[in-house]
Amino acid sequence: MRYTFSPDVQDRENQFLEKIRATTGHLCNGLGKVDARFVEEAIFGIAESGSVRLTSISRVLGEDIALHATHKRLSRNLAHEAIGQVLSKNLLTFGTQQLMDNSLLLPNCMDVEKKYAEKMDFLGEIDVTGSRKGYEMCEIVAAKPLQQDFIKNVDGEEITFPDRDFVPLNQELWSRNAPDYTGVNQHILKLVSDIRSEAGAQGILVSTRQHDDPELLVPWSRSNVDRFVIRQRAESRLMYRNTEKSVDELIELCSTPYGSTVFALGVGASEHETGHFIHFGFLPVRLPELPERILSLVVVKGLDEPIALLTTEPMRRNRGVLQEVVKSYFIAWSVRATSRFMKNDYQFSDIRVLTYQRLKNMATLLSVMTYMDTLWPGGRATIKGIRFDRRKGTKDMHRVYHLTASREKVDRDDQREATE
């Protein structure tokens, strides 16, 4: 992310520092003065340089000492375990306070590949062949609907949280070679569990086929507070009418009587918007490992390939109810793309620290950057943008979907629902 400031240098710097202090002030609650100052300096340096490399941050700070002395001080501060712990706790606390019942909880998992690194702590394999080395990271962000423009009292000071489209809640970086590694699914389960401990059943987890895994689906389905919409792989197995079938077979069996038009904004420099008529329906299903729990499989047809979404949300023969599930999946795709772009924009894979703790703390600082980027100016000025309404003639860098339906189609659906 980059900001647009006043051409006046002094004014620009004052505005920038004001934004950083407004962002980090409450997030650093619980840190000592030295660590809090380091967080401010690190955020300033990362944002100004567009890099997480300590050398780049040191140059931006421009202290009246040798560059390597600034680098050494930053490296020493970055190793403090309390920085990651306190920032993560406060991000979770303030983020979950913006959740509403139907807010979207979006896991954003990514690899931090280190092609040429050899001495970094616990450098691990990040693919099944072991040919790629690096670390893995998962961040969970909350997306609209969110509590908007609310005021929170923090240490006697009233802070207004402005309108925003998404906000980071929780994150973790791990290595498969580190002693704290418990398994990818276990790390993800803990991230979600931490959010549920704060927010209860508020928020619906929306994810891709990446998280279509019994190790995740069974505990989430068994829980009283976990809610989800997760896309299914074609070969996954579900129970339907006491018979185990593949998702591919269930897609063929599912009637899809309800419809909407999806408008997809082109990829890259394309300004063209294309409309696709999709139709959808649902089937009651169960997990083979948990047959006592009734779930729903929402099936969408009409795009390049069918989409099957397994959900804990109660479905019924109602176009509006089903469409909300479909819409949440499209919105989740767009927000994840933007969040991932924001991480890549700071060149996180170019980080050069040797210890595992420093790497984890820098990952937390990147979540603070996301937190600030969604505050200023309200989450609408990311390079990719987060826009879910139909629009034409706009250069966007990823595909955005918006569902709509003609009045005639809505009337036909309403008549069908009344007779059913």
C-alpha cells in the first residue's frame, strides 16, 4: 500500500505519523515504551520503504548514526517475544469487537518461499516434494457486514473506528521444522478457536477447497459455535439419504431452480464486464464421520465449473437464503485477493532475519500494516479495491462478482416458494 499525502513534506510527515500513532496507540497497550516505540518506527519504515527488510527500514528512519547501528538496534528489538504476543492479542480484541452475526471470517493462507536462504531458523519444506523451502502463514480477516463507525473507550480515551470493509483478526506463521509445529490443520483450528473464544458464534467462516478436510470439518461441525461455508472438492464424500456419494455425483443430483446473474469484472487491464446467468439449489447432507449432524450442500451451476458449498447455515427453498451463501463465497474470494496483494506489496518473502522469533514478529507487524491500511482511508483505497457492486469502465486487477436478478425472475421464484 502507498498513501497520497500533501505535497508539503512537513505536513505529509505529520499526517503520516498521526495515522501511525492512531493505529498503534491502542494496539501497543501492554507493551513497554521501548517496544511501543519500535512498533511505531517499524510501521513507519515498512510503509515508507515498501519493504520488511531491516536495512530498508533503517534507511527510512535516517538516524544520525551509522546505518548498521540502526539495523542492529531494530534487529535486537524485533527479537522481543512480547511484541508479537501483545500485538496479536490486541488485534484479536479490537477486531472481534467489530464482528456482527453474519460477518465473514476469511482464512488467507500463503507460503513464504525462501529460494536461496540457508541459515534461517527452522527453514522447512512448503510442498509435498520438499523442493520448495520456506514458511507457511495463515491470517484470518473479517469482512462486511461489520460494526461501522463505533466508538470504543481505550485507557480513558475515546477512539472512533471508521467504516471499513475488512479487518485482520488473527494470524500465525509456522515452520514444519520448528518445535512448536503441531500440523497445518491444528494451527488453523487454533486460529479459529481463538476467534470463537472472543466472539462466540458471531461470524461465518468462508473458505476454498483448501480447507475441505475432515480434520477441520468434523470439529467445526461438532461445535455449537463454529459456522462455515466451505467449497468442496469434486472427489470428497458426503452422505445423502443414507448413501455415501461423491460431491460430483451430488452436483448431478441437485436440482437448481433458483437463479441470478453474476457480473464478472475482467482480470488485469480489462475494463469489460461480462454477465453469467447462474442457477443454484441445495441438498441436505451429512459428513460420513459425523452422521448425526445435518448440513447443507449449496450447488451453483453456470460458471466455468460447478461450485459446491458445504455449510452449517440452515437452508430452505428460498432464493434469497441460498443467494446469501453464494454471495458470501464471491465476496470472500475478492477480499482474500486484496489481503494477499497487500502482503505481497510489502515484499514479505524478501525478509532477511535469522531467528524464528524475529520472523514471527515481522509477520505480526504485517498484520498491523493491514489493520492500518483498512483504517486509512476506511478500506476503500487498496490498489485492487474491494468493490462488490456492478460497475463498468473500471480498471481492476482481479475479478469481482456481483449477484443480481431481474424483477421477472424474482417474481417467478417467489411464486414457486409460495407453492412449495
